[in-house]
Amino acid sequence: MVQQQVRPAGEGRLRREVGLVPLMFFSLGSIIGSGWLFGALYAAQGAGPAAVISWLVAGVGIVLLALIHAELGGAYPTAGGTARFSHFAFGGLGGYTVGWVSWIYSVALAPIEVEAALQYAANYLPWLMRTSGDTAVLSPGGYAVATVLMLAFSVINVKGVRLFAETNTWTVWWKTAVPILTIIVLLLLAFRAGNFTAGGGFAPEGLKGILSVTASSGVVFALLGFESAIQMAGESRNPRRDVPFAVIGSILIGVAVYVLLQVTFLGALSPADLSHGWAHLSFAGAFGPFAGLASALGLGWLAFVLYVDAVVSPAGTGLIYTGVQSRLLYAMGRDRFIPRSFGGLNNRGIPLVSIVCGFVIGMVIFLPFPSWKQLVGFVTSAAVLMYAPAPIALVALRRTDPDRPRPFRLPAAGVLAPLGFVMASLLIFWAGWTTVWHLMAAVAIGAVVFGISQAVLPAADRPWLDWRWSLWLWPYFAGMAVLSYLGSFDGRGVLPFGWDMLAVTVFALAIYAFALTRPLPRRIVQQYVESAGQEAEAA
């Protein structure tokens, strides 16, 4: 028997104040963050000019996952949607697992963007950073400024989603305009087509380098963020119409901008920069790649704009994810997977406890990860795992909740859904064993947090776990860990390159088929959807 999730009196409703353009800007602002400041350089160092292909591979995979999320977000427009899709499809335990990983990813975004902003600002304010080995990390003064920025993100979110939307809209206009300006100026003034065959050729590291860069050098990380509109769906004026458009529009714009940035970066390099090959690419000002190129070309005004943007762009993304992580905690608290205080709203309809919690955890994250370079791998691994169950959830919910209106329907879902799951699995695999190990650790920590949370909740408030319908998750995690350990991407190399990817593909398809043989019963799905959709129906 499924326990009915009853919302306590006074919990309130999220206010629906966000239109289509601000909703799309939530996602676009997340996509255009610190990734554009670093991604082109690291991708070029790992794959040479073939890094353009890395962006296209990542773009195809992320667009496919975005299309899948567009259908789910339009059909189930609730706050914290990414986690709740798995809850509807696989039951309580599956939903909590994905929700936990989603929150870890989201709560770490504000700290990593603050680190990016301060790292660039240190070119003018060197007291913000200090050197530890070969890595620039936050100084005591940097920690103080980071605290002020994190607090500012929280205060804006506490003031309400309307101020949040207005602030973010202007920020994203700036964040989008500066990369486009950079592309235009550098293409017109400093494009060298010969760079694409210099320094060891177009693809000095071959196919493996292209795929490895896709997952481990900031390429996938740069394209993350389309799901922000889904997380904010509970505050959209017309979520069934606007969420799909916001998701698809933001990711297409983001992919186009990043591919052009990579092409521009490769063409703007001086031949002397490539004298030691792509793997050892370096130039004056490489600490801030595009600003360094602009300075070398005598474009001081553009370098200044880029340094300003290096503060504005990460700050905008940090602002967004301060709100996103709070909505995820709100959703998990409302479902009683964590203490009920996280599922409450203040009299302004804001999840205050969740925002405060995100601030505290964000400050803690600075301690083991005091630099962008140290934190980016952890953030990326959490995001990839967060996306993976969505293709299975889409097909499962079509079967168990077939009558629900779907403003956007994924075409050829019988082909694209399993392809999306395979692509997500390959992105996890290409990230390498070290990343996969961290994924398993994240899941284990989430299990501990869940156990403690349930122990302190009254028995009557504990959610139904539905563990029989999420059994596929555990073989999937274990199998991906084994294949990664045995594979050629940072693993033992027992499975040679090519054959290891084939093994991952076959394994993913087997898990996909197994998961769909155990759908959550329709009556339980309906109960969960109706309970979670109270706000959507009332709006």
C-alpha cells in the first residue's frame, strides 16, 4: 500500500510568476557560465583542432537528453522535476537516488562559479588567490569574498522568484552577448586556418582523445544546465507550453555558441603557441584564455570586457543554481525523503530552509575543493549520473501514465530513448575510472543521508520506497563501475579501446530492457503524480 503524501497546512504554494523568456534564460544562463572561459583551451590541449568534433559529439548527446527532458518537463511541470521524474517512474527509492545526485550537482555549481569569477578577478586583485603547487586556490581574502558572493546569491533568491527572474534576464543578455562579440571580433581580425593542421595535425590524439575530451576536459560541463527550466517549472505561468520551448531553445543556442567559440579559439592562436604541440599549448595570459588572446592581439578593450564577463557570467550561473538546489531540496522534503522542514515555504512562497542549507553546504565545498580545476570533475560526474535515468523514465511513464497531456512528444522514442540511455552511459564511461569511482561514492553517501533522515522521521511520515521497481539501478551502477575499472579510459585496460565501448553499449541496452520489464504499477504512478501535481493543477 502506498502512503499518501499529505502536505501540512501552511506549507504554501510556489508562486507562478515566470514567463517563457525568463524560463529559457534560467537554462541558457546555466549553460553559458564558466565553461566558456576554460573549455576551449582544455579541449584543444586534449584533442587539438579535433576538439571541434568533441563539442559536436557532446552536443548531440546533450541535445538528445534535452529533448527527452523536454517531454518529461512539459508533462510533469513540478518543482524539482529532474528528481521527480524518476520518483514517478521507479518509485520512492529510485526517485530519491536521482534526486540526491541532482542536488549534489546543483549545490556544487554556485561554489565552482564563484571560484571561476575570483580566479579571473585575481589578474587585477591578486590577493584573492594563492598558489598551491601548480594550482591557484582561494586565499583567506578570497574565502571572505566568496562568502559575500554566496550570501548575495541566497539573498536574491530569498527576495522572491520575480526579482530572481528579472536579475537573471539582464545577466543572461550580457552573458550571451560577450561570447558572440568575441566570436565576431576574433574571426574577423585573427583567424588562421592553418592552425587546424599545425602542431601535430588535426587529431593528434586520435578518436580516443576526442572522446576523452568530451567527458573529462570541461566540454560536457560547459553544456550542462538545460534542466534549470525544468527545476523551476513549479513557478512557470504556463509550464506545459513554456518548459519544452525553454529547454530545447536554450541547449540549441548553447551548442552553437560553444562550437563557434572553439573554432574561434583555434584560429586565433599564434603559430608560436603551437611550437611544442597541442598537449603543451601555452601563451601569455592562458590563465584567462580568451582575454589572453585578446591582449596578445592588442585588443585591450576586448580583454577588459572579457575580464568583466569572467565575473558576470559565473556569478549569473551561481545565482541560478542557488535557486535550483533549493527547489530540489524542497521537492525531496515534500516527499519526506529528508526532514519535512525542507519541504516548507515561507510566507513569500520561498523555500527558505533549503536556501540556507545550500549556502552552508556551498561554503563547506570550498574547503576540499578550493579551485575551479579541482571541483569541475566532481560536478561533471554528478551531472552525467543525474541525466542517465531520464530516457527509461520517459518510456515507462508513457506506458503507465498514457493519458497525460504531453505538449511535446519525443519523436521515434522507441529508438531515441534507448540511444539516449546508451549515450549517457558512454559519457559516464568516457569520464574515466576516477570519475566513476566518485559517482559510486556519491551514491553511497546519499544512502547514508537517507538512512539517517528516515531514522529521525516519525514512522507515519516515512515515504514508501517501492524498492522492487528500482532494482535496475543497482546492477547498473555496479556494472558501470566494473566496466570502467576494466576499460581503457583511466582504467586497467583489460578491455581494449573500442571493445570496451561496445561492452558498455550492450550492457546499457540490457539494463534498459530490464528496467522496462518492471514498471511501477499504474495506480501508484497516478497517486504520486496527483499528489505532486497539486500546485500545477491549482495554478
